[in-house]
Amino acid sequence: MPEARNDKAWQDDELVGKYLSGVRGAIPLAAEQFSVMLRLLATTDGPIAKVLDVGCGDGILAGVVLDAYPQARAVLVDFSHPMLQAARQRFAQRADAVSFLSLDYANESWAEAVSGQGPYDAVLSGFSIHHQPDPIKRRIYAEILQLLRPGGWFINIEHVASGGPTGQRLHDENFIDSLWQAFRSGGQAATRQEVADIYHNRQDKLANILSPVHQQCQWLEEIGFVEVDCYLKIFEIALLAGRKP
């Protein structure tokens, strides 16, 4: 039986604000993640004209792609109203290039709702699908394959499970160091222990249902994606991707 979802906290304005102003900007290797994503998209035959960002948050991934491909159009999907509001603010000057849909991809009807604007040259997701139980993760991946045009990429920048307690500890230490540096760069006076307490006690951790990256790559291959790989990884942060044949 699938595990119960516990991601309703993302409807909370205060939690979303704290995440976007703190944790999201402190994610290790963020610039490298964006670079790898763009390098993968650059291998696509034909233009990048239609992009779908699944669990878009504030739209950062779609923003990176639209900056690289100014003629593209993006559809942003999220079930969190505060996140969608942040995304609308990000693209306030580019409203003609972006549309927003309030959809919960745990509900199978989401794919039909976005299919009318497809097929998509790329489907992106960043730190979102890990909130779902494994059977729903796999179902979402299969739905994404159907939404892509042939040759299109699915790129998922994700929080994945460690292989054991050592990897988990190293991930936590690395993330705390990065978060502490972000606090200091932003002029916030906080000790590393205070930052560690914020990290370990944050509300959104309760929504995490993590799966190993190798298992998720296996799902993608079984579903029908090709050129599946983990193209970047540091501890529990991974960029996994696959292309529609």
C-alpha cells in the first residue's frame, strides 16, 4: 500500500518563504546542475520550443531554460499556491511566455490537463517528485514519457536516498555548510550549530520519501526512456535524466 502523503505543508506561505529565501539558494552545486541541464538540452534535435516544469516551485528551472532559449514557451505546474505565486512574480515581465497550472500530479488527471499544450521538447522537475511514494513516482515518470516529443529530454534534479548512514551524514554536513555560508553571505548572524538546528528541524523534511538514484534510473529504462543516467551527483542530490526514443 502506498505511503500516505505528507506534503501539504507546501501550502503554507511562511514555509515556502523560508525555503525560497534560504534552503533553495543554498543547494550545493546549483550552478553545475543548471549547466548540466542546459548541456543535455543542447543535444536535442530541433528547437526547444515547449517546456514543461513539473512541481515548478518558484520557476527557477524554467527560468534558466527560457534565458537560454528566449523563443521557448513554458508551462509551469505546481499544487502549492504560494509556490505558484512566487513563480508568477518571477515571470511578471514575461507573461506571454509562461502559463501556470495549479495541479496535483499525485492525481492522474494532471497529465491530461497539460497534454493539450504538448508534446513538449523538454520536461523538467526540481526537488519535487521525491515527495511521492514510489508507485506514484514511477507512474509520473511514465506519464512524462508520453508528454514528450520523440527525442525530448526529461531532466529531474532530485533529492535521493543515500546508500547508508555514512552518505546521509555527509549529505547533511555538506548541506549545513552550504546553508551556513549562504546565511553569512546574506548578512545573517548565525552560528553553524544554529543553522544545523534549522536544517534538522525544518518542517518540510516530514514530506520526504526518498528513493535511490539507481532504482529511479532503472524505472526510467523499464518505462522506455533511453540514454538514462545520473549525470551529476553529490551525496543525496542527483540530476537524473532520460530521453524519449
